[in-house]
Amino acid sequence: MASELKPVYLITGRDRPKIQRALRRLRDRIGDDATELLSAHEASADDAIAACNSLGLLGGGGRLVIVEEVDRWKAPETKAIAAYLASPAPDTVLALVAAELKKVSALAKACAKAGDILAYDVPKRRLPEWVAKQFSDRGVSVDPEAARLLVEVVGEDPEELASEADKIATWAGDEPVGTREIELLASGSAEVPGYELTDAWGRRDLAAALASCQTLLERSGDPVSRTVPMLIGMLVAHVGRVRDCQAFADEGLTAREAASRLKRHPFYVEKLYVQARNYGLDELRDAVVRLAELDHAVKGGSRLAVDLELERALIDITRPREPAGV
């Protein structure tokens, strides 16, 4: 069966689940007993070549040598692999796995000449759609906003996202998955996901904003002195996008049209449009000014603790509207 396969496959990309399936197909074709696993973290190109040649000498069918993390290899390793591929061991398949490796690299060119390149990438802007496909493959429907939320909570690593989708789909059974299920079940590994804070601000829910702020400060592995400036930057960017959406709405643009301009997912921009309706133009201007004052305060303009300054600013920019005439 190995004779039907190419002598080398370079398997690359960020879609780790697809990479694992490609490797599984190779192992199924050749057999687990005839497979050797190596990592470029420890093994050199010469080690991989020796494994290919020694396995080839054993005879008795095809052989498979898998080498992970080959993007760690330098020029000498690439030259050694290219020399081996000029006369590869018979009935042996070499599978080289890399997270990122450009097609114009020397290793990629050598593999393309002797075998094949399998590229499995997930564009960042399409990660929510990719997440939805993971749920669909498991027989579970997921709300588009829930798929986007899972990316915010878990981060942009497809392998971790697939693992979370598998866990949540198993729990859901035949039931659809919405944002509530993601909030309850997803294990956050992204760097300080801030959607809870920005959503609370957008709803003008002061209690929730303060609670989310405290949770984010506690969840971060960094000191408060580093986390607070990051949260300020996140709030500044978010308020700025809400102001943009308010202006787009005034121009008559729909949320989907605004999403195209902002290069953001439509479901996210629809949320921004809702938040823009909760604030007046002057209130958003005042929020930008207040956040600038906060930034100055935490950079030495105040003797108060930086987390206290953040809470005071949140109160100022999130508090509910005062009744008319007050």
C-alpha cells in the first residue's frame, strides 16, 4: 500500500484537527506497528533519515516516519532532507509536520518536488464559522454568536477550540448550543477575555461591569499594574468601535455594511449597533475623555491604586442615564 503513497508529505497549518486526521489516514494506510514518531525538538534531520533507512531495510510492507515541529529545523537539516529525498528509502513515507512553513522555503520546495504539501489553515476572521463546523460535524447546532463567543473565551488555537467543541457537544447531546452554554461550560484560555466587561458596559449594567472587571483582574496571571493598562486599552478600542457604529448608523448603513468597513464579523458588529443605541453622542465623547484621564492617572498622574482608578472610571462611563429633568 505504501507504494501508492508519495515518499514525503509536508503537512502544515494551524488547523491541528485536520492535520491529525491526515496523519491518522496515513497511519491507517500503513499501520500503527510500522509507524515511528519523532519530534524535531529532539531529533535532527539525520535522525529522521536514519529512521527512514532503518525501517526500509526491515522489509515486509510500508513504513511511516512522522516528524513533528520541523519548522524548528535550520538550513543544515533542510539540506540533509533534500539529499535524502533525491533517493528515498523504498516503501517508506516521511511525514513532516509544521505549524507554519512558507511554500517558498527550501524545505517546502524539496518536499513539493519529491512528494506533496498538505496545507490546513484557518483564517482568523473565519474562526467562528470553523467552530460552527466543528459542532456540526458532531451533530450539534450552535448559535453563530455562541461560536464567536467560544473563540473569545478559548482563543484562536484550533486544537483547543476543537477540544472545547467536542466537550460541549458531548454535554449538549441533541440540544442546540447558545451563548449561555458557552458561558457555563467553556474553559477560558485566551488572554483575559474581555467580552463580559464590554458587554456589561454596553448594556449600562454598572454592577455587572464592576463584577466583570474584578473577575478579569483576578483571572489574569499578570500583576494588576500590567493588567489594568491592558483593560483600559480594550475599553478605549471598544468605545471607539461603538462610536464608529453610531456614526455608520447615522449615515444609514446597516450592521452588515458596517461590518464590511470595520472588517469585523457581522454578529459582533450587530452587538456594537445595539450598544450604540444605549449611549448618546455626547456620552460616548465623554467616555473617551474619561478613559484618557484614566490612562493618565495609571501612568503616574494619581496616587490612588490603579485598580481603584479603573473602578472609578467604570462608574463614570457606565452609570445609567439620569431621568430627564434631574
